[in-house]
Amino acid sequence: MVRTMSLLRALIGTARTLRLAPRLHSALPPDDDVLLDAPDDRLAPALVAAALADPEPAAKLLATTRDAAEWEKRDRYVARLATFAYSREEWLAHWLAVSPRDPDALLVKAELAVRRAWESPARSERLRELGPLIDAAAEASPRDPVPWRLALDHARGTHAGHTAFEALWEQAVRRAPHHYGCHVAALRYLSAQWYGSHHECFDFAEEAAADAPPGSLARALPVNAAFAQLLAGTGPVQVDRIDAAADRGVALSAEYPEGDPWAAEVRNLLVYVLVRRARWAEALEEFRKIGPYATSFPWALVEDDPLAGFLETRDLVRAEAGRTVPPRGTGVGRAGRAAPGGHYS
């Protein structure tokens, strides 16, 4: 982790020296127009109402996603509403007081509780106490995979063995075979940082991506595996698999419209991997497709200020992409990738 953060900060430090370099791709939005974790048109009204302690729009939004089986959007909305409730919980308390058995309120409550437990110094103990809360959310909405994504995160934090984890995984994929959030939770469990290895992580991600339908976010799972290895900074880097993951990510990104907030997080993650592989031209193109939609993930894991990290990395990419000849000693190959044995191995 320290090695990864030092590397990115070194890259960003270079960007600061290039502020006066010619600005390429003026189509990139100005820094002041870039937003961090901007809500979409459906979520924004719910957040505005929640700020006024009114839970009704959030309740209607989540009920709609549940009735329509919009599991990917439901997962994202639950996470964002829990983030909002982290510091402003009055609207959620009101919702639970009025409808204590509402499946959507129970799910946001469980998401918030799990998030707080993860940040506690007594993480495992705090998480173990939350088992009944997650069970209640799952029982209240039997078709919903999102409580099972929470259960997978919970299992990782409570040091559940492989057998217990696989039982939860079976329940999750039974409800939504290609659910991105559940797959990311499983990927983290299988990472070298937790209970697996870089090879297991990639094997799982590549197989899941191959099975996913066109346009599915699950096709970006190898990019998540690449990020996990680059972030860990341990063991030999699987250069070929990381580049193949980036290629998959670029292909998936091309299936979404430019400036699409739905694809923003995957594109932000892809940019990080492309930068670590010194694939400057492709990284610049992804920044163009991202438009004004910066996301906390992955930047919050490598920078204290995720928005600043996004903007400064974008400056670096813009400057490096404008260079016709890579500087000597960078380990950058002809295709703009870091050659094996160079800076990133």
C-alpha cells in the first residue's frame, strides 16, 4: 500500500511540474467543472429531500428498484444513501420510525452499520454483532442480491472460512448471476490482501467476465483484479494479465456513451490501471469519456484528497500523452506500456 501510494504521488508530483505544458484535448472539462461522486437524475432528488429530513423520495426510489429488479442500480443507490446517512442520519431514523420493517430502510440501515463497523478498531467484533441486521434485510426482500453483497463483505471482515463464504456466494448468484457488487465482494475475499492470491483473484475475475453478457459491469472485474495487485505492491506483477484486463476495460468502456455517470466508476478505475502501465494515450481517451464524473473509488485509496488526485493525474496524463518520444529510462515500451522489468514490475 505504501509503495503504491508513493508511486502515484511521484507521478502526481511530475504533473505539478507540467502545469505550464501545452494543454491537449481541450474537450476535457475544466477542473472547476469536475464533480466527485455526482448523483444521477434519479438519486439527486432523494438526496435533496434527505437533507431536509424527508425520506419519502428515497423510499420511493428504492422501492422502484426492488419492484423492477434493478439490482445494479439498487446496490449503487443504497451505498450512496448510506454514505449520506453517515453524517446526516435524521431522515433514515425517521423512515425507520415510521416503517420499521420496510425492506429498503432495513437495507440502508444494514449498509450504514456495516460501513461504520469496518472503520472501527474493533472491526471483527463490531461486524459479528451485525449478523442479525443483515439477515433481517435479506429476509425482508428475498429476491434481492444486495443484502448478500453485504453478507459477503461481512464474512470477509469476520474471517469466515471458504466453506461459509461459498455458501453465501451461492445465495448471491442464485438471485443475480452477474451482479457486479457481489462479484467485487467475492474478488476482495479472494485477493492476496485477504484470503486468496493474485492468481486466484485474476482466475475468478477473468472467468466471471467471460461469462457476463455484453455491456455488463461484470466484464470490468479483471480491471478490479489488476487494481488489487497494483495496490498491494507485493509479489511479481502479472504484466500480461494486467494489460489484458486493461484491454477488456477499454472495450467495455467503448460500449457506454461518453460522459455516462453510470460507467464513471469503472472508467476511473480503468484510468488508474492504464496510468500504472504508462498507457498514456488510452488513459487520456478514458479521461475524455469520463468527462466531469470523478469517483471516490479508486482515488480515495491512494490519495487523501480523491478529487485532487483525479485532477492531478489527469494533468499528468495530458502532458505525457503529448510527448512524442518517451523519456529514456522510463521502461515504457513502443506501445506506451511499461515494459517487463521496468518501473512497474
